Amino acid sequence: MTTSNNREFSTPRAIRRVVTGQDESGKSVIASDTQVAPIIAPLLPGAAFFDFWGADVMPSLPDAGAEPSYRTWFPPDGGFRFELITLPPDGTPQPIAMDQAQALAETDKVLPGLMGVMDPKHPGWHSTDTIDLLYVASGECILKLDSGERVPLKAGDTLIQNGSRHAWGNPGSVPCALLIVSIGVPRKG
């Protein structure tokens, strides 16, 4: 349990993931029924990341439903990711006496590639070569764009992010859950 400004937040519980496929005879079957645990990163206190599914290349059908192999948090050109990110409220404190180099290494291990897109001079700001389809599942957040625009989003809102440089804020008192499908696309220029 994390405490922030006298508020308590539970670490999110695992989420069930059911995957279908087709067997050798072409019948639809349940390929797997598992729990996906949250990924907790030391550099991002209060945040939780769920990696549900993804591939570095577009799959083809029929598909037996085996989990594809991929290595990085963000997909390459032609790949995709399906994830849930929980943003903590603004002002969630950093852990005391954190070794920054060790925390960076641990974060990169559990969320490969995430920190590599972050702007080190402007914490939280980043852009990726992806189209992101977002649904705000709960809570509220602020999308910040480098043009200076600030867009409040609340539960039930959607966002289509086209490789824009951005950062997130959460002015609320509870975590904000973003359900995301990211599609890797080429960036020209």
C-alpha cells in the first residue's frame, strides 16, 4: 500500500486475461486463461503497468493463441501492444534514499525501452513512433502537449495520440487508469 499526502492507494491486483485460438481442426478454443500481474517500476512510484498482449509484427490467422514474443514496451513499425497504465495522483512522493542508477536499471529491466523515450531534461515528456488508442477507464488526467495545450480527460473519454510529444498529469485524488492499444508506425523526417 502506498501513502501519498495522507491518501492510501492499493497496489492494483492482477487482471484476468483470456486468449482464444484455433486448434488443428480449425475449432475455436481457449488458448490460455491467466492472471497478468502489474509491473511496478522504482522510478515511477504509484504507477502500475499491465502488459496484456503484443507482437513486433502483425500476426496472421488462423492463430493457435500462443503468446507472441516481443521485447520492448513500445512496438516497432508494424507491431502492436495492448496495455493498461495506472497514473498516480500528482505529488506522489519519490521513495526516500533511492539510488538513481539502480532504479533506472531496474525500471529499464521491467519496462524495456520506456525510459529511452523520456526527455531527461523534462521529466515525463516523451514521444513514440506509435499511434496510441486510449480509453480512460477510471479517474481523471491531463494530457499536456508541447504546444502548451492542456486537455483534461475523465473516465469514459477516448484519445487518439498520433506520435505527439506529450506528458501526463493527474490532478485528482485517485489513480487514473488508461487502457491503451499502441500501433508501431514509421516516422518520416
